[in-house]
Amino acid sequence: MPIHPLAVVDPAAEIHDEAVVGPFCVVKGAVKLGAGVELRNHATIYGRSTIGAGTIVFPGAVIGSDPQDLKFRGEDSETVIGERCRIHEAVTVSKGTAGGGMKTTIGNECLIMAYAHVAHDCAVSDNVVIGNNTQLAGHIKVGRKAIIGGMVGLHHFATIGELSLVGSMSGVRFDVPPFMIAEGNPAEPRNVNQIGMRRDGFSEEHISAVREAFRHLYHDRGGKPLAEVLASVRATIPTDPAHPVQRLCTWLEEHLQTSIKGRMAEAHRPPVVGAKTAKRRESGESSSKVAAK
């Protein structure tokens, strides 16, 4: 168990014999480091943090710190990072809160690039890439093999679907569906992540089916409600739930009912005009005249 003499390690920590703790690292609290974990110089791990085998934590990264949440009251929450991840320079990962399940999780084989932030209660799945300076607010869920470019800001409670790609410098205010390329501020689906789907082993037939579904859902809706379009899209493909279009439709249907992002959508709605105001506008009466009365 190579622990550098200039490292500070809490006696309560459980460190595997094959883990490496470099100089000027701080390991404080009931930390668990798996086999082959490497903490490079000046890395800091706090509290009930578990780091899986083979993960490398680069200089200046801080894992398991108190969440930047005014509701946090010192609860004994935790941070869990999977195996074979790379947590690069100056990355910060906050632990969970009582309002979000008490846990922040990062899956296996994730790449978190320098200066990124993963806030309290986030759930990042396996094989995810998060670019430099990208900031995940609290309670965000990221699906497997999603790629989030550099300098992206993500609003709390957003969900990023599996195999999606978020373009650099985007602002994510709403959920990003699976298999989509999203870009802009606010980020919107622009195309299908065909390269990502091929890498994941999807056939050209499946990719073409997703492209056709994308066209119906985002370009040729003709003002129809999304639920109606989803039903028509489902009717054209096999009922196999593993089919990517079925997965996309299921994801969208669930998020129509359960997504907490509705309050952000509400903020972007046109102002609601009351009946009295509408009547005044129809008659041409100004609000100043009404106020004078």
C-alpha cells in the first residue's frame, strides 16, 4: 500500500494494498479506495467516499466535498465513483443530500475532464465523457455513453439520455433525449448521434429508423401534440422494447409525465393574459385608462 509520507490519511480510511496515495494528498473520513486506485499529488477525498478499482484521481481534484446547497445540514451522505474512471485536474464532485437520495454517483469507465463540476445527488452512468469546465448542477442524471462537450452548463434536475451528445458551450435547460445531438442555448435536438450509435453496435437499419423518428418528432410534427406523434411513430416499428426507436419513444413518454423540468418550460411560456385584460385589448382601451378609473 504505497502511501507517500507527505500524504495525510485518516485512520478511518480503508485503502486497498494496491492503491497508491501520492504526496500532499488528503484522505479524510471513512473513505474507501479499491485495488489499483491512484491518487496523484494534491488530490483530496472527503467523507463517505468510495472509489472503485483502477480509478485515477488527478492533481487538485476534490471528491466528496460538502454540497453547494443551502438546504444541506451536514447529513452523513456519500459519494460513489466506479471502476477505471479518470477524474482529471481540479474536478470537484460533491456528496449527496437528504433531498436527493443521500448519494452522488459516477459509474464505471467515465472520463471527467479538467475543472468539471459534478454537483450533489447527480447520477452519472457508465462510459460517460464530461468535457473541460462543464458544470453539472444538482440532481442531474446522465445516461450511459453520453458525451457532454466542454464548457457546458446544465440546469439542475436535467436528464441526459443514453448515447446522446451535447455540443460544447451549450446551455442545457431541458432534458436531452437518447441518441440525439443537442446544441445551443437552450440546447435543442439537432440531429441523431449516428457515430455514437455505430460505436455501440447498432445496425444501419436501426440508425435509419431513429433518423426517421427524429424527422417526425422534431421537423414534421405539423403542430400535432407530441403524444400523438409518438403513437404514430411506434406504429411503424417492431414492438421489441430493445429497438432504439421504442426506447426513444418510451423515454419521451415517461418524461412527458415525470420530468421535473416543467418549471423551466413554464418560465419560457408567453405571459398568460387574463380575461379582463384580453377584453380591454379587444376594445382598444389602454391599461392607463383603466388605472385612472
